[in-house]
Amino acid sequence: MVAACASTAVSPSQQAEEEQRLLQPYLTERAIMADELSIDLSPNFYAEVARPALTRELHRMQQTVEAGDQVYRWTSTGGLQTPLRFRIGATDFAVLAGATLRVRGSGQAFALSTTASGRVTESATGTPLVQCREIRIEEGAYARR
């Protein structure tokens, strides 16, 4: 794991390698629908996450600072008709109830992880629909439960 703190010298090539490793699982074209989504990332990945457009009557967003991290929370009552939509790389997320995006404060290790939970459905071109309780993408690895 490469650290992003000011006291640790990280070469541009080391940073690029680490970023590519963490982004790799998101480069597969797939759609994930879940009740809840949690995204945790370091600031260098902030631009990689497409965040939802909000419908005032159906969605709410709150921004706070917690322990130096920027935390964004969305809630939705839009259900299947108007879910919250996120995109990282080629992976689309449709969220039915709520989502949290935590942007870690500077000086922490590079991070990009997501956890889709609750009723989770995944679809990818050419593969059967999969239902599970959780999909976790963390440290460059993809896991389904």
C-alpha cells in the first residue's frame, strides 16, 4: 500500500501503479443495484466518482466533516423509479435507500473501496443476473456474499 502523506516520498509512477491497482475492479462494465452503498476513498480518487443528480422531492444530501474526513450522505425515497446513481470507472451503481461517500483527509494511504449491501443485484453483459447480500470492492479485490 502506498501512503499519500507529505512525509513519505511517493514517486509519480508508484502513485499511478497504486491508483491503477485500486481502480482495476471498477473497469469491468457492470451494473449493481443495492439498498445501500458505502464509498470510502482518498482525495486523489474523488474525481473518479460520478455522483447523483438529485430530485428535490425524492432525494436528500447532507455534507459533514468527521475526524477530518468529508462525509456526504444521500437518502432516497425514489425506489426503483428514481434511484441514486453513482459511477466509478465502468461500474454503475443504482442505490434505492441511501449512500455514503467518505473522502479521507489528506495524509492517509491511497484508498478506493465500495460496499453495496441489503438486497443487491448485479448484472454484466453476457452473464446471468446475480443476487446476493453484499458486494465489496476493497484493496483492488472484488468479493460477493
